[in-house]
Amino acid sequence: MGEIITVTISKGGVLKTSIVANLGSAIAKRYPDKRVLLLETDPQGNLSDTFGIDSEALPHSIFDVYMGEKTIAEVKQSILPNLDIVPANNQLNDLDYQVWTTYQDEGISPFNLLKDALKGIRDSYDYILVDTPPAYSLNVGNVLNVTDKVIIPLQLEPYAIKGLKKAVDMVALFNERRKDPIEIVGVLATLVRTTALHTELLQQTRSYCQHKGIRMFDTVIKQTIKFAETVAVESKPTVLLDKLNARDRDIVDVYYKLMEEILNEEHTKSI
């Protein structure tokens, strides 16, 4: 059964989309025998756009899956032979209203919609990576209901730990109702700059994680505009570029290092 790894925090602009796009691509390229599915649940549709899919011109999206009108198999699109994506668009902004008005009299749990949709396809993948919106909603509730592991990206700023605590508390809330608890696989510092402030905030975050018994990745993602440049020019994440210069290679290496931290931990546990 495919392991579901969700990248989430209730804040935008922290590289959730970049992490899902590049980490998923890195796994697919490094392990061609593994099948990877990218699941987009952010109505902005940026993950779809990253791979050159016009999110606003989609005939069908994950919204149709939520509403029971399409299956994941019918909506997914192929990126590589072993990498697929389920796209999203701004229809998801209406999900809460549509779900409550459609299913309220049918005895269907609104937080089980994604779980039910994945039943017929989860065994077809080794890894399912989920990009989430910067809000805790019915949509994200469905995601957390099926999630095995969570990666929490954290932009280093004065109130960063407040957002981290909120994410940790949300996972704990779901774990109260689950027999198989969600694992916070790690906190990932993003948009890191070489400044005294970021050095101090990074130290504070590591101290908080150590106190809570939460892993913080050794890998950090430095601030760069390369991801946005690559998407705009190449319509693909940096990891999938055919030709890499020295700066590209540094950026790509970060995601492979992150992948190794996650998968090596996984392989160690299975021994």
C-alpha cells in the first residue's frame, strides 16, 4: 500500500509546492521501479502549473473526485512513466459548501471522501505526496485522515514557532481519533538566509523540536528564486531539468538530500 506523505502548515509561501514537486520528482528519478503519485489539494493549482498543466483549463480535477463524479484514475495525468499527478484548481474553494449541501442527507462522512477515493488506487503507488493549502479546512481534514507521515515546512521568521505549534497541535488532534497515528517525519527549514536572525531562529526551532521529540531535518532549503524561474521558463521543477549549471545542481542536490533523509529513515525502520 502506498505511503502517504503530506506537506502541510497553515501558512502560504513556505515552499510546500516546491517540496512536493521536487521531492516527488527526485524519488521517481532515483528509483524508476517505484511509482509516485502527487496529489494536489490547493485550489491555487500551483503544483499543476509547475508541471505545465494549465490548472484553470482542466476538464476534471480532484474536486470531481471529492464530489464522486470522477475517480482518481480518471483524473490523474502522467508526468513520467512512474510519476503521476492529480491536479486541482479554484473549484476547491467551494468544496466545503458543495460537500455539506450534497452529502448532508446521505449519511456519508465528509472527512472520509478522500479515503474512499484512494481505496481503488493506493496499492498502485509506492509513495503518494500531497500538497496542501495554507488553511485547515474540510479539504485538509480529508488529507490528514489518510496521511501516514507529515513534513512541516517552516519559514524562519519571528512568529515561525507559533505556526509550527499549530501544525503540531493539528496532527495531535487527528491522532486522538486514529488507531494508526500520523508521524511527523520532520520539520524542514525553508527560505533560509545567512543572517544572524535566521541563525538564531534556526537554533530556537531546533530547541523546540528537541523538547517536543520531533525530528528536524539536517537539510535546509535556502532562499532562491530559481524554482519560480524554472517553472516560468521550463514548466517543470528544477529536479527534472535536462541540463544543470552549478547553481541548478546545488538546488537539486538539496532535494535529493532531503529524500535520502526521509527514505533512509524509512529503510532503517524496516530492517
